[in-house]
Amino acid sequence: MEFHGFKTCMLISNSFHIRRIRYIANAIGYSALYYADRSFQAVRKQGYRTLHELKAFRTTHKVIKELSNP
């Protein structure tokens, strides 16, 4: 971002991915604000998707770790 002269950016996602976005932003040194609003019914129905999100988070964690420790 700095290479192109940008000082801010906006990351847009659904609330399901907010934890991973927060982790990535913090891992690469960007401060950010977050907001997610989900109903209880939406949270209740997400079991299957949560398993896939955990897999994606583990992959993201490994990549971020490798990039931050050259």
C-alpha cells in the first residue's frame, strides 16, 4: 500500500469472515475498525461453514507467519 502512496484502505466482507480479516490486518501492521451484525438465527445455521472457515484461517495463519518471518 505504501508503495502506491495509499494511507488507508477499506476491506469489505461479510460478518462471517471478520475475525480472519482482523487477524490479517493486525498481522501485517494495519490498524482497523470492524463491525459485524448477525442475528442469532444466522449464527445458529453456520456450523458447516465454521468448519471451512477454521480450515481457511489455519492456512492464512501459516502464510502470514511465513511472510512475517522471512
